[in-house]
Amino acid sequence: MLNIALPKGRLGEQAHELLVRAGYAEGSLSETGRKLVIEYPAAGVRYFLVKPSDVAIYVEHGAADLGIVGKDILEEDRPDVYELLDLKIGRCRMCVAAKRGFVDEGTSVLRVATKFTNIAERYYASLGREVDIIKLNGSVELAPLLGLSEVIVDIVESGKTLRDNDLAVVAEIMPVSARLIANKVVYQFKSAEIMRLRGSLEGVTNDKD
Ligand code: PRP
């Protein structure tokens, strides 16, 4: 039996759809109600529904063998896990954004509001730009509007949140999509099962290029 951590929410639903097509799940995730553990014994898998930012924690500690998680979270937390496959769902971009028309003159310390403090720190360190990172937990787009920061580092998917708040992308840091990850120890002794699942998933992600 493979134990797989799935992120709750929209990405989890997309991941479940992919797993259905790969033969590792049935129906729709919404039919399972509030259940946090879903088993498909015939397929040899059990899913745990966890907060997206907790997926890699379950996998790193071996509470789950595999997980599906956004590259943004992997880059932010850098867990000690294997990244096995780009699932090509949950595609978006990690960006720097600011009020429309903002130009960084580079004179004073730049205030950066973000949920992704490590990504932001590394990005500005690579530019040699002195910044003051302000950690927020959501609705990050408010920060420049309220004068809490000059810029934000955040996920941009459709761009609607930025547009609706008179913000614009200043720079793209990296593309983001969901990845299949594995616990490093489990990967050794369940390698046949894991590689079979990886292969089936790869087969249904190829048409997304
Ligand atoms: C994410 C992200 C942006 C928005 C981008 O927020 O932080 O706010 O989605 O999507 P868009 O470009 O399609 O508008 P999320 O819904 O995860 O909420 P939160 O960050 O405010 O918690």
C-alpha cells in the first residue's frame, strides 16, 4: 500500500483527477465529503488530505510515502525529499509585484511583503539588493496599497488579483507547478510500486505540454 499526501483545495482536486486518469483513484474528491483519509484498496493507495504547506512535512517524516505539492512550497521550505515528476498542473508564476508604475530606484532599503520569505530573501540576495522582508500569511496584495511595503513576492496565476488591486508584475522569479515527491528511505524499499505510479502519472501528464 502506498500512502500519499494530497493538498486540500483546488490543487488537490486537480491532482485527484490526474490520479483517476492514471488508474489510482475513482470519482471526484468532492464526493468524499470531509473525510481526511481516502482508500482505494484495489489500486493499492491511501490518500491523506492535508494543508498544502504540510504535504512535504508528512513526506519528509515518512508519515506519507509520496506527496503532491507546489514547487513554490518546495523552494520555500527545501524539504529533504526526492522530487520525482513535474505534474504540470497548478501552473503559475512566483513574481515580484508592486503598484502600477513603481520603479525601484535602489536608494533606500526595499520593503518586501510575502508569505515566501526564503524565496524572497534568496532572490534579493542574488541581486545584491538590501531588503526588509515582512512576513504575511495571506492577502499579501494589500501591503503595497496600505504602505506596509513597496513590493510583494507572491504567486500570480491569472493575474486577476493584481489587476483588480492596481498592481503589476515587476519581475518573474520562477515558474511554479505541482510536483510528485517521495520520502527518501521509502523510495528505496517501495521503488517498484513508486516507479509504477510515477510512470502512470507521467503517461497522463504528457498531454499537458
Ligand atoms: C493566491 C496568491 C494570489 C492569488 C493569485 O492567493 O497569493 O493572491 O492566488 O491568483 P490570480 O493571479 O489568479 O489572481 P490564495 O488564493 O492562495 O490566497 P491567499 O494567498 O490570500 O491566502
